[in-house]
Amino acid sequence: MTILCIGDSLTYGYGVGRPQTWCSLVSTLTGHDIVNHGVNGATTGEMLEQPLFGDAVFIMGGLNDLFMGMPVSTPLTMIRQICENARKAGIRPAVGIPMPVSTDIDEAWCDGPVDMDIVRTSYEEFAEKLLFQCREDGIETLDLRPLYSPSLFLFDGIHLNRAGHQCVAEAMAAFCQHL
């Protein structure tokens, strides 16, 4: 099975080597062809522009939209459209609900003025609405929020470290049985 993974830096694997990304680890764990099309800094609008292929597409994004101050409705609309496009192309869509950003994040690390309290509040709303939207649309979801632990993040509190990628890979490998 070929699974296309569309996302941002959390899918790309910012901060770890290519063999340590959750996409690479899932491929090893399952034997599936996992294609990592994560792009550092990508918004869901940019993800919508990516060509779709494979047997399934796994979409995980939205945090960059929130970091840029976009309303929660923007990533929700874009992810719904990616899922619709996949279905029209005969590709099974699935959506990942990313872990929240760590409470230890340093706002000074972010590029430009970012109020992390607003981002955290927006994230909570986004995650709940995305889960509801996917259920309503009959889209399989992998909710990574229960896996959250500060020990799974790099110094920035946003990106996963090696242990974080391993944790996500194990959850995704089990999830692949539903695809």
C-alpha cells in the first residue's frame, strides 16, 4: 500500500534525520510505501495545492495557519477540501490531529509577533472541531493528543524529537490497519 503523507514540519520531520522521521519509521514498521510530502512551514492552503496519489492520503496540518493568525475555519476548510479531492480521485483520506505545542515554548523563538496563549486556545478549538468535522464526513482520524508529553519535543516545544517521532510512528503503524 502507498500512503501519501501531506503536512508541515511535523510530517517533514524538522530537527531529526530522514531515517528518524515518523514517516520513515512507519514504512519500516509496516512495510507500506510511506511517501513524506511534509513541507516545513506549509499552511493547509499550500497542502491543498499538492498533487494527490497513492492508495491513501494522511493529512496533518493547521498549526502554521494558527501561528499566522488565521481563523480556525481556514485550516478546517482546507483539510475538508483535501479530503474531498482525495475521495474524488479514488484515494482514501485520513486525518491526523497533531499534539498541542508544549507549554514551555519560548515566544521569542517564533518568527514575528506570536501570542502563544492565543495559538494554544485556537489549537484546542481547531483540534475539537477537526475531530468533529472528520466524524461528520466519515474520515478516519488519528488523534495524537493523548500521546502528548513535553519529553517528546525538541527545545522549541513545537517539533518532535526522536522519541516523539518513534511514538507517532508506533501510533501510525497501528492506525494503518484501518486504511
